[in-house]
Amino acid sequence: MTTNHILTVENLSTRFQTPDGEVEAVNNVNFHIDPGETLGVVGESGSGKTQIFLSLMGLLAKNGTSTGSVRYKDKEILNLRSRDLNKIRGVSMSMIFQDPMTSLNPFLKISRQMTEVLVEHRGMSEADALKRAIAMLDRVGIPGAAQRVHMYPHEFSGGMRQRVMIAMALLCDPEVLIADEPTTALDVTVQAQILDLLRDLQKDFNTATVMITHDLGVVAGLCDRVMVMYGGRVVETGTVRDIFYDSHHPYTEGLLKSMPRIDRANEDSMFAIPGQPPNLQNLPTGCAYQERCGYVMDRCCVERPLLKGFGDGRASACFREDGQ
Amino acid sequence: MMNKSEKTALLQSAGATKEIEGRSLWRDARIRLFRNKAAVGSMIILGIITLLAIIAPLLSPYAYDQIDWGYIQEGPNWENGHIFGTDGNGRDLFVRVLYGARVSLAVGLLATAVSLIIGVTYGAIAGYFGGKIDSIMMRFVDVLYSLPFMFFVIMLMVVFGRNIFLIFVALGAVEWLTMARIVRGQTLSLRRREFIEAAHATGVSNFKIIFRHVIPNVLGPVIVYMTLTIPQVILTESFLSFLGLGVQEPLTSWGVLISEGAKVIEASTWMLIYPAVFLALTLFCFNFIGDGLRDALDPKDR
Amino acid sequence: MTAMTAPDKRDNAPILSVRDLKVHFPIPGKGPFAKDRPLKAVDGVNFDLFPGETLGVVGESGCGKSTLGRAILQLIAPSGGQVAWLGKDIVGIPHRDMQPLRRDLQIIFQDPLASLNPRMTIGEIIAEPLVTHKPELGKDEIKTRVKRMMARVGLLPQMINRYPHEFSGGQCQRIGIARAMILEPKLIVCDEPVSALDVSIQAQIVNLLQELQREFDLSLIFISHDLSIVRHICHRIMVLYLGNVMELADRDSIYAAPRHPYTKALISAVPIPDPEIERNKERIVLTGDLPSPLSPPSGCVFRTRCPFAQEKCATDVPTIDRVSETQEVACHFHDSI
Ligand SMILES: Nc1ncnc2c1ncn2[C@@H]1O[C@H](COP(=O)(O)OP(=O)(O)OP(=O)(O)O)[C@@H](O)[C@H]1O
Ligand SMILES: Nc1ncnc2c1ncn2[C@@H]1O[C@H](COP(=O)(O)OP(=O)(O)OP(=O)(O)O)[C@@H](O)[C@H]1O
Ligand code: SF4
Ligand code: SF4
Ligand SMILES: [Mg+2]
Ligand SMILES: [Mg+2]
């Protein structure tokens, strides 16, 4: 099969063994990413957003296993040996995290951490690598990059560190950039800067981007397509307009309604989805959203709704559309 | 909607009759501890040793200070009832090892308890109040640390004579220093936690905050350290006994027995081996339990 | 709208009046002989709070929001200024006199789990303020009240013997609210009470706080960095920057017509969950980061990032000007920009 998808994920499932039983963190997830496109992944905390991408980057915790298929272009990469994976990881596919300090080594200068990749993967000389590192820091808007490159991570502010992370992720011109809540820890004004930067970079580099976030506002401004997760499964996918203006799944609908908006004077009380997020360790039989859903039917409690497509790459996992 | 209302109805009917029991962190830890084979095995062995020590007089026809003139320094012999043999005074070694266990375990437990009470209170107060109070209290600990305590204990023994009570106090007084430091460190980091601040905001008194909020939350590392202190105290007591400063004859401890055995190691190996095996076994057991507790109390480390 | 427009209680006396409140932390200088330098976490804040009112405190990380909240409750000793509670200054009053006041002053924290003692059952946690302030109540009476409060905040009363780690974040926050409410206080400082929660749970907690506020005529100080939530719950909003008040206005004025350049930038930076609006809205993107609070800029503290900064801003500290009945702004040029 030849497609122009850069990344194709099929039937990806990820499980964790814990002393208290198995956790099904990711269940049967399917999606793909095309060049230059931004995919937004939204969902409640613990819904499996991060684990999908840790699985495909081969970065799962030791107690986790994944099954299914992940193809980078036409090459199967799920469960590859890490030696083979390293040819792709950080080179063609990079990931940035919420807390930059976890992925920066506090004891090494930024220059060292940035040139290492280039020297190793691109065979560049130290001097060339340093030049490229400085150019990249400059590109992500770090003032005085030539001097700053010789500083340690703790000498940067939170926003600056996130810029450094983005610069590092883009060093080898990756085709896929996975951003896991890159702005959640930042202030709104700095978040706005970083989002602007990501928008710009995408125009320049045509990188396929995955934006994991719980902020629907970020998705609205940045993404082309959206994938909504609930309880370890994808419950709805569609273009950003489909999702925001014509959502089909009750969870998506509830999420959008419960989002406070800065551009609107509010009514008396906020719309709230009742109940608590599900516990992945003992999901109910049937739909994971049943206890909080306003449309719940008898069928929802016994049978699990499958993700069903209805034209134009849209899909939703809910019985409501079936009309009983 | 049916499903939901059904569930709430169910929950409400349950609520009318019964409060749901919670699973405390202690219970979780206990469950994890009991999954650890080495720790459970150690607890069983220690239990047996303790039990033997308690019922020692019932197990043997001989008393610990009774001299059996017929068998002076004889090897183990099942027929005459001296199953571990006898010592140079013709006293039954089996009974003496178990009586030694009484003393050694008692010293270990009591001295540790002394260090626990002083150390935890002292450390929690220093860490909780912080600032100048903390500096002064911890400087005092530093000063005590730098004194050559072994020497101090030996001096005490020489001046006041061999007194088992003194041993408890002396050992406890040495061990609380480390305990205080551990507790203080834990308290310092706890002090900034929101639940302590919430208690403050409500107007709970400092004294109650320390005993209700601080101490229960530092108990984890304290218990681990405690299980490692007991064998240390037993060893220190043995060392004192080895130097001839331990308990008074005819009472005995493992340290005393080992030191006597070591003197006659060539002629009568059993006099060294039996107490030594008991001592080593006990030390190992405490260490395994300590390790098990550490894992059980720190769930991140599963 | 009706219920949300600021309560018509301005004619009443404020329950809390904060005047020129300052909190300076001494930071040890570098080198053995260097003097301590003051970190001005809160530097001259003024406001009044009326019964039944919610005041929002917004600003970026490190601007002194939490410090302000704690200084009001005397959990941190202020370095200067006054905090008048029911007309009486409580700054520096003896511990003994402060204790009885604490039953009317409560706090809720950002991290729901960390604000509950992991070794206590939630029944013990919620009962603690009662046990402290009303020791005369019997065990049964305390338990009844705790259960009643649990039901009120949406927890099943039979969960009374459970431990915090057995609850989700949203439920833990409800426990925190139950503890704060059990003495029926007059003021609760909410320090980012929903920031750590999922969007779908945030709305539940905000609604709960609003219901309780109406029921008990509570005053709230709602600290947050999320301007959308603040728009929803607060009657008036105070914008802080490096420990200084930039703007203080009622909700409708501040969102409809922000007057301070920083407020404008803050509001425009919040993403709107609507693709059309979000992609076409006008954006004011501030450059640079927050300056170090140890060496704040001279004059107007915002000038290093202000797109309208002029020479005067570097030399003169702007005073807070009242631009309308309900709006105060600290900017030299609020008329012209
Ligand atoms: N090592 C592990 N062992 C057991 N369970 C795990 C492990 N790592 C993650 N999980 C579980 O997998 C589930 C999915 O986690 P994931 O990190 O993908 O959530 P998320 O959607 O990224 O949430 P967040 O928004 O909080 O980052 C969670 O319920 C988590 O408890
Ligand atoms: N105990 C302290 N000692 C010294 N400096 C402190 C102390 N507490 C706070 N600060 C400093 O005071 C300033 C204000 O801190 P504060 O916690 O009030 O900010 P905040 O607005 O609540 O931020 P956030 O949104 O991150 O919670 C910060 O620069 C902080 O580093
Ligand atoms: S399947 Fe049923 S319970 Fe699940 S979202 Fe659809 S209507 Fe609701
Ligand atoms: S006083 Fe000057 S620097 Fe400050 S906000 Fe106004 S224009 Fe900007
Ligand atoms: Mg995540
Ligand atoms: Mg804060």
C-alpha cells in the first residue's frame, strides 16, 4: 500500500501491567498524518493522549507493551529495536514535552546538547553544528543566541526553555513534530508567543505536527484536524470546523459547552459535564462515557460503540446516531 | 438515564446502611509488604526467635545459671538435653542463647524506642519551626555528633558499673541523633505542603499540627530507619559485651556469649557458632524487613 | 446576567479593606558579605472587598497572586500596609487575637491532593476546623455536620471513612471546599482552585463555588491565571504585574474596554475555542519575558514589555487613576492608547 501519509497508526493498543491489574491506556487507535498538517489530540487527563505517542516513539515505561502497527512512510516502526529506532527518533520524528526541564540535561550546556545530535546523525563538524544550533536558536526567537548557546538550561526562563526545546526538535528537519502540551506550563502571554512561533515554523518547514493539549482554544487556533480521546479510545475525529461547529459525540459536545470563553458574557451558571472521568482500571462495559452522558440508552451500557466513519474523514463512536 | 439513576439509587441505599471503609496508605503498605517474600520470611524467623526467647525456660530442663557439674564445656548432645552443649561453667548453652536473645532483643527494641521518641519529637519541632530555632537545635545535634560517644559510653560503664538500664539509655542517646536529622529533613519539606498551610489557616495550634499532620507523614522513613537501628543497637551492645562491658553475669547476651565463645574457638567451636548464628540471622532478618518496608512505603518504587 | 452583575452592596461597609499592602522577601545577596536584597512580591496593593462579592486576581506566574492571598490571611507576615477585616487592622496582631478570626477566613488551594493530609480520612479532614473552633460539639454532632457538608458539596456521605488518594482530583477539590465551608466562613481565598482540574470538572467546581456563595453570602478572592474562568465567576478583577496593580475594574468594563496595555495583551492572548474567531482575531503579542522581581524596571514595571512605553515611563511610577466609577488604571497614557 502506498499513501502519502507520513505516519499511519493502525489498531494501536497500549497496556500497562501494574500490581493492581492491567491498565488499558490506549485501545485500538487509528489515525494518520499528512505532510504539513497539524493534528490536534484533545481529551481529559489520563485519557491516553501521551501514551499513544510515547508508544510510537518507543519511549514507553518498562511495564508497558504496545500492539498494532505504526508506519513511518512505509516502514513499520512499532516495537523496533532502539538502535534502529534512533535513526528515526529525534531525526525524522521529534517530540517536545510539557516540562522542558525533563528533557534537557541540567549539567550540560545547551550548545553541547544541540550539537551532539547533529554531529552524530548528520556527521557535521563541531563548528558547523554549532553554527546551525545558533541559527536555529535565532529562528525560534532567542535574543543573543550566539552567547546564550553556551549557557545551561537553568539560566533560561520557562518560555525560553520551551523555545530551546523546539529549536532542538527542529535541528534535523524532522518530518513529524509531536508537541505534548508544550504551552501548558507557560503563562498566557508566553503561550501566545510559542503558538505564534509554531504557526510560523510550520509555514517555513512544512512539518507535520501533532498538538496534544487539553485547551480547545489552542486547537481552534492551530490545528487542521482533531482527534478527541476519552477513556483510552478515540471517540471522534474530524476537521477543526467539523468538531467545533458540528460535533457529533456527546463528550465533544459537552467539552465544548463547558469551556469558559473570554469573548462572551456568561449566563447564570456554567454548563458542566456531571460525574468523574473514568478509571481506566475498571472501565464499565459498554460506552466509557455512559455515566456522564445525557443521551445514554440501554444499549450503551451493554455494548461498546465503535468508531464509525461518516464521510470526509469524520468518525464518531456513539450509538446516538444510529437512532437506537 | 436509567443506568445512572439506578446507580445513584444503589449508592444511596448502601449509604443508608453502611459507611464504606477506606483503604489507608498504611494498609496499602502492609499489603505490599506481605507480598515481599524475603520480608515475610524474616518476620516469621524473628517471630520464632522471639517466641523461643519468651518461652525459653519451658523448653529445657536446665536454668540459665544452673551449673551441670557433669558436663563442663561439652559439645552438643541430645541424650543429656544439652542440645547446644554447655559452656565453661557447665551451663546449658541452648538456654543461655535464648536468654541472651531476651537481653539482646530487649536492648535493641528499648534503645530504639528511646531514640525514636526523642528523635522524632526533636526533629519534628526543629524542622517545623525552622529558622533560628532549627539552627540552634540542629547545631546542638551536630555538637553531640562530634563527641566520641563510644568512649563516653565506656566511661559511663566504668564509672557506674555494668548496668543493663544504663546500656539502654546510653545507646538510645546515641541513636536519636540520626533519627532527629532524618525527621527534620522530612519535616522541612512537609512544612511547605498545602495541607499544613490549610491547618494553619484554620487556626490549628502548632502543637496539634506537629502531632496530627507532621509526624504521621514522616513515619514512613522513620520506620524504615528504625528497623535498621535495632540491629545496629544489638551490634553495639555485642561490641560492648565483647569488651567486657556488657550485662552482668550470670545474665547474658549474644555479645557476651560470642565473646566467651571466641576465647575458646579452637577447643569448643559450638560456643561461638550457636550464638553467632542467632545474631547473624537476626541482623539479616531486620535488614530484609527494612528493605521490604522501604519498598512498601514508597509506592512510586514499585 | 442578573445574578452575576456585581452585588449591589457597595453601600454596605466592605468586609475587607487592603491598603498599601507590601510583602518583601529578604533574598540573601551573593557572596558572604553581601546584604540581603528585598524581593518585592507584593508592592503596595489597595482594594476593598464587599460581602457576597468575588474579586478576581489575575496575572502571570510569579506576579505575587498567592503571596497576596496569604498575606491577607496573615499566613505570611506583610512587610507593610494594612489589612482591615471588618474594620479592624489585623496586620501584626498577636497570635491569640488572630485565632478566633480564622474561623471566618478560609483558603482553598490549587493542588487538590496535596492540600489534604494523606494519612487522615476525609471525615477527619473536613471535621478539623470544627474540632478546632467548636470543641464543645459532641462526636455525633460533628459527624452529622460533616456528612451534611459532604452531601452539600456533592460527595456521597458514606465516603466519610475513605482516604484522599481514593478520590479523583475534582472530588479532592470538593473535599477541600467542604473543609473550607464547614465553619460557614465569610471569606474564602481560592488560590487557583480549578487550574489543576480537567475542563469538564472545572465547570462543576466553579458552579459549586457560586452556589455556595449565594447560599452563604460568601466573599471570594479568586486567584487565577485563566482569564476566561475569571470572567465567568468574578464581579471585579484586579490585574497584577510584578506585585503591582495594573488595573482594577468591574468585570464588564475590563473585558469590554480594558484600559491598561497589559490587560489588553493578557485578554488578547487567551485562545478562544472557536476556529473562525480565534484565527481572525487581532492579537497583541508581547515580546520578552517577565523581568526578575529582584530587579524590577524603574518607573512603570511593565515598560520593558509595553508596546506603548515612552521616556516618561522609565522615570515616573504611574499612579492608579480612577477612569470611571468602576475602573482604575495605573498607566501614564491610559487616555491616549
Ligand atoms: N507506567 C505506567 N504504569 C501504569 N499505568 C500507566 C503508566 N503510564 C501511564 N499509565 C496510565 O495510562 C493512562 C494514560 O496516560 P497518559 O499519560 O496517556 O494520559 P494523558 O491523556 O496524556 O493525560 P494528561 O493530560 O494528564 O497528560 C493513565 O490513566 C495512566 O494512569
Ligand atoms: N517564601 C518566599 N521566599 C522568597 N521569595 C518568595 C517566597 N514566596 C514567593 N516568593 C517570590 O515572590 C514572587 C511571587 O510569588 P507568588 O507565589 O505569590 O506568585 P504567584 O503569582 O502566585 O505565581 P504562580 O502563578 O506561579 O502561583 C515570586 O517571584 C516568588 O519567587
Ligand atoms: S454511546 Fe451512548 S453513552 Fe456513549 S456517548 Fe453515545 S449515547 Fe452517550
Ligand atoms: S505607563 Fe508607560 S510603560 Fe507603563 S503601561 Fe503605560 S505606557 Fe506602558
Ligand atoms: Mg499527557
Ligand atoms: Mg500561586
